[in-house]
Amino acid sequence: MFASVLQTLTILMPAAASLTGWGRTRQGSVTVTALTLLFAIDLLLWGLPAGEALVTAGMLYLDELSIWLLPYAALIGCALVVYTPRKDRSPALTASLLVSLSIDLAFFSLKWAPALAFLWVCSHIPLWAALPHDRALRRILLLFLGGGCVLFLAGVATGNLALLLAGVLMRKGVIPVHQWLPELFAKAPIPHVLAFCAPQLGAYACVRLVVPSASPSMLLGLGTLGLVTSLYGACLAFAYKDVRRVFAGIFMGQTSLVFAGLQCTSEAGLAGGLTLWLSGGLALLGLGCTLWGLETRRGPQDLSRFHGGFERTPRLAAAFLLFGLAAVGFPGTVGFLSEELLLEGTIHTYPHVGILVAVTAAMNSLTVMRAYFHLFCGSARQYLPSQGLVFREDAALTALLLPLLLFGLLPQTVISSRWKAADTLLAQRAAAAKHYQVLR
Amino acid sequence: MMLALSKASLVAVLGLQGLAFLAFCLTAWLRRSPSEKLTGRLIRGVYALTFSSSLLAGLSLLASGQSAARIHLGDLVATREYQFNFILHLDGLSLPFLLLCTLLCGVVAVFSEKYLHREPGFHRYFLLLCLFGFGDCLTVLAGSIETLYFAWELIGLASALLIGFFHERPGPVNNGFYVFTVYRISDFGLMMAAITLFSVFGTGDFHTALGSSLWPHGDSNLARGTATLVGFCVLLAAMGKSAQVPFSNWLPRAMEGPTPSTAIFYGALSVHAGAYLLLRFSPLWQDAPAVSACIFGIGLVTAVRANLVGRVQTDVKCRLAYATLTQVGIIFAEIGLGFRLLPVVHCLGHAVLRSVQYLRSPSLLHEIHELRSTLGEQAIRRQQALSPAHYQAAFHGYYLEALLQRIVLEPLHRLCDALTRIDQTIVRILGGAPRN
């Protein structure tokens, strides 16, 4: 009872605050998102020692899979609200971030398909409202994301898994329907892009609605697409010069590895994919925030020359490198173990193509280093005063770094929990496979 | 009792450097970097204790009458099917390398204190030195392949960042990136070896995979085909780290870093890490004769090429780099021929000699000028000149870099560019934007 009340409060609080004037102020939004994060952590601490299906009150549902997703979404929302620079801050942006947070939290707390479909559509609204007046961009997003929504709704309405999966793939930016992702990253405001993409609602929809009842061949296709997309994203990031597009390529490459994990037949691979969802998401969010901070200071950046300025922003440079390396799974971060597990699982499932996980990670790490060297090294063309991190940036980046490093050194808790979630998923998949065998 | 002391000393070796690294990170993040004087004291204290601990570890191991010590530091993760073990292993191979690492790190740390006085990146340098020292000690002490891989990546990162230490110039930064690229290829090889061992044994523990007999003895428990596969993966990792052909070009490029770090990493520790890896996996080579032959061949080719290219270098550090490559190539050839103790002695002697030469290289010019002014031109012995065609080929490193550029990098870039063009064409068509 207590847990369901707390969960309801966690979900509704940001949306309610966005309706009030105080909630849209900096102080109000920071307080509300911090409280939301606190409640979500409280739910996590309460729920971790318990068994499966921790909350099943009404439509709300909380189990081993979603228990980490609530603090994850809350941290994303809180970090974005706190990090927002003064020049970008507006009541509209704050309200949009708060509404997005509520939608994400609600999405991760449900498993009833119609409710998920409703929230799926709603999650597009804050992004759409913030898009610049770029006709080409709007048209592309309408085509891909709008098409994805239609397919998802049709899938839920008809119970057709293929349609559902197609909708999910469009939202996740998986090959061959990925073209919108670099465009969105390049042209839309960074906070809205991060709030829309970082939680990875597509992965949740896939795990909740598709994976438990998908046929083995469908899962095989999903995993293969995930692997190919990850390599494709890494190649795009390798070739692009525009920093935002480079970031989009890395994002595409690392997040689609989650799908590669979902098709694994071993617990290790599945648990690796689920952990990578959290670790990659937070690290990429941090990387996005550092890019946002850099753009606020210097304007749009590209990698065609060395920009210099390390000595003016040493901690921003360090944060960029740390988040970048955490995203590609460097030792000492939680991403390291998740990639290890994922690699073992994918190679166990597909000895020949599983190697793509390692290739993607290697290529993305090269891109991260290339970006770091070009953005922060070399001699600056003009003298600029010190542009160190201000307190709000410091707080947001530290809050994002802490779990990445802490769970990198002490990963047992998070891996065990993901392992249990993987167990449950594998059991559901086994039941589905049996069902398909009977049908055949 | 003595064995316990040895184990505690090993933990101290890693713990001290790890704590120093964390302390530097934390103070830098909190904008509370200590003064140069305090940093110097801290680093001297850390490395004095580290070297003493490693010495104590060795002595207590000898006193205990045992030939090896194993420490299970704990599991990073332990589940039903997967364990990531941190295992340390001290034996006849790791002890000399550990002593070498802690001694050289300490000497170079003291040298760097003066060398980098008032340099803007003073603290950054020591932060990276501690990271490298930690990574290298963990590499030589690793008792499982996952521990080794963990440390291997840390060495690569620290090296690349130290080469790009003078980051305001594009040259060092580009070279740092080049080295990082080669190291990632090397990491890839080690990762594949780790995954193969995991899939065969379910663990990366060297005792299980390479037998529990004392080094250099031991029988690998792998089938011939698997041993060959793992062997080639390990060889790829070693080639990258030790700059063997075709990855030789990173070593001269690494000379852009600060001289003390060049001395310790590329003259001594990092460049011999590949040889150490091959020696650690030596029980594997008797089951993988094809890999042994490749090790010998690659080492020989590297040594000959480095010797010829080194003759046309005009810069003292580059010349030393090629001299280093020649010796490391010979060490590889020795390992390929089946020697075990000889390469260890060769590595240790070469590392110490080369470090001293690198450290003295900045003052070498002064000494040559003094020699010339005192004794005249005949004081400097000149090498026999190469023929013009030979000179040109050697000057271009026998076109190895150009070849790699043409057959690997250019096609990769073309492929990536083609993918972006395809995407942009689709976006243009769907977005309804004009062609230009």
C-alpha cells in the first residue's frame, strides 16, 4: 500500500508541478525533481530485498525490471532540470521537462498495453512542441515518429506483434528506419532531445510487450538488427564532423546494443543488455549535457579542427572524457561489466556476429577520443576568459557520474537485480517458444 | 605467515597507487589541487612505499619457501553462471616485472618533479602516472585474463593521454590518437582471447586455462585448434602493445610526450607489456606451433626493419625509439624460438638501459657539442651511409604506414562516408529539401 502510494506520488508530482507557476521556476522545478528522485530511490531501496511483482495495485506495476528504471528516469529528469543553463531556461522548457519526466515514470510503472500506447503517443508531444520551424525536419519526424506511433497503436489494437515491433524499431532508430535520429540530434534543442531519447521507452515497450511473446525467429531478427545498427551507428559517428551528429551516431550505436542483448539465450547476455540500458543511458546523457554546456559557451562545434580551450574548461573536458569512456564501457565504470556480459552472451548465442559488439565498442571509443581531442585540445584561436563549470553544472554532472563510478566499482547489486530480471524474461521467452512449437 | 605478508604487500602495491590516483582525481574535480611541493612529497612517498612493498612481497615469498602466491582479491561480480574475479598472482615471471615497474615509476616520478616544474599540467601528469603505474602493476600481477584485460585498457588510456600531454600543439594530440587507435586493436585481441577462454572453461583463471604448474612450465588445457585461436588473439594484443610490424609506427609517434613518461612507458614498461603477455601465455605455445612461428617471424621482421629505419633518423628520441623496437623485436623472436628465461632477462636489462638513455636524451645534444668542441668532428662516430634508394625507403619506414593507410584506413573512411551520404540522400528525399 505504502509503495503504491509512493509510486503514484512519484509519477504525478512532476506533472502537477508543471501546472503551477512555482513548479516552473528554477527553485520549484529543482525541488520537485529532487524529491521525485528521492522517492524513486526510496522505492528502489524498499523494493530491492523483496521478491517479484513488488507493486501490483491497480494499473501500477513494479518488478525487478522496472525497479531500477524509476530512479534512472528520475535522475535523467533531475539532471536536465538542474543542468539547464540560464540562457536556455524558460517556463516552457521546465514544464516540458517535468511533463516528460512524469510520462517516463508512468511508462516504466505500467505493463497494460493500452495505457502504454497512450503514454507512448503522449511522450512525443513535448518534443514536437519544442521543434524548430524546420519544415524538412518536421516532415521527417512526422514520417518516422508519427509512423512509429501509428504502427504501435495498430499493434496494440490488433495484438499483432510485428506491427508493435515495427513501431518500437522506428522509435529506437534501428536500421533501416534510423535516418531521423541524426537529424533530430543535429537540429532540435538538446534538452528536449535528451529527455525524449535518453530514457529509451522503446526498449521498455519491447521488453514488456514484445519479448515475452515473440517467436524465436522474431527475437533473432531483433537482435541482428540491433547488432547491425550498433555497427552502423559507430560508422556514422566515425565519419561525421558535426559534433551533434557524432553524438547521434554514438547514441545509436550504444543504445541499440540493448536489443542485441534481448535476443541472447544466456542470462549473461540478457543481463548485460539490461545493465547497458541503464549505464549507457546515463553516460550518454552526461555526454549530451557536456556538449550542451560546450555549445552554451562556444556555439556550435565541429571536429574539422582543434578547438583548444582545455585550460579554460578542464573539468568540462574531464567530464566529457569520463562520460564518453563510460558510455563505451571502459574499466572502472558500470558500462565495462555490462559490455563484458553482453559480449559473452552475444558470442554464446551467435559466435560469428557477436563479435560486432566488440567492434562497435572499439569504434565508438575511438570516436569519443577523437571528439575529446578536437573539442578540448589544440590552441584556441581567440583568448577567452575561464569558462569553468558553475555550481548547477557541477551538481548535475557529479550526480550522473556518481552512479556510473560507484556501480562500476561495486556492481554486484545492480547486476544481481538485472540478472533476476533476465531470469524472468528467459522464463517468459521459454513459455512463448513452447507455444510456437505447439502451433507448428 | 610469510606468505600472508607477501600477499598483504601486493595489495599495498596496488592500493597505494590506486589511492594516489583517486586522491589526484578528487582534488582536481574539487578544484583543490595540492601545491607542487606537496604533490612531489606525496608521489615520492607513494612510490617509496610501493617499491618497498613489492620488494617485501618478493622477499617474503622467498622466505616462505613457496614459488608462487595467489590472492583472490574478491569478485567484482559473482552470479550463478558468471564471475569476474580479481586474482593476483606472484611468481618467477611477475616478480621481476613488478620490481622493475615500481622502481622505474619511482625514479621517473622523482625526475619528473623537477622536469615538469611549473608546467601547467603538473598534476595531470602525476595523475596519469599513477593510473599507468596501477595499470602496469595490475597487468604483471594479473592471475586471470579478466583482471589482465581490465589493467590492459587502463595502460592504453593513460598512455594516449600522456602522449597528448602538450595538448596545445596538434602534433602530440594526433599522435596520442594514433597510439590509442593501435591500443584499441590490441585490446580487441585480448578481449577475444578472454571471451574464447571463458567460453571453453567458464572462467578466465590462468590456473585453469594454462595449468597450475609453475611458470615457465605448465600445460595448457586447450585443444590444439582453440590454443591456436587464443594464441593468435594474444599475439594481436602483444603486437599492438609492443609496436611490432605492422603496428610499429606508433612508437616513434609516442615520442611527442614528456621525456620522463617516454622513458618509462615507451622505453621500458608499456613497450615490453606485449612481451610479458606472450611470456605469461607461454604454456600455450607448445600447443600452437603456428603462432610460435608467427611470433618469431614478426619479431625478426620488426627488428630488421627498425634497425634500418633507425639509421636514417635525425632526432635522438626517434632513433632511440627504433633502437627500442629492434630489441623488442629480438625479444619476440626469442619467445618464438621457445626461450623463456632469456627474454625475461633481456626485457629487464633493456628496459633499464633504455630508460636511462631516454632520460638523458635532452642533455645529449649539449654533450655532443662539448665533445665536438673538445675533440673535433672525429669524436663522433658516423654510421655507414645507405644507398640513396635504400635511404629513401628507410626514411619512409618502408612505406608501412602508407600501406596501412591505403589498405585499411582509406577503405574504412570511404565506407563510412558512403553510409553518411546514403543517409543524407534519404533524408533529403523524405524531407523534401532542395537538392543543394
